[in-house]
Amino acid sequence: MFLNRTRDLGIIGLSIITNFAISIITHFINKPFWFNENQLLYIFAT
């Protein structure tokens, strides 16, 4: 199933860090529009 486990864990870790960084950045940016709770769940689920 996993051909290279350390590479796969690195990709997962990088995606988690990227998601966290984007969340922090967008928190401090003055947003031109607001998402409701259902829209946020849909965005982060995809």
C-alpha cells in the first residue's frame, strides 16, 4: 500500500503545515466576503 512511508508522511505533514499557515494568513487579512459554517466545512473537506 505505502511504497515510501517516510515520503508519504512528509507530504501529509507538509499539507497540514500549509493548511495551518493559510488559515493563519487568511485570519488576519481583511476579507471582502464572509463564509458561513457550512461553506467553510465544504471548502476544507475538498
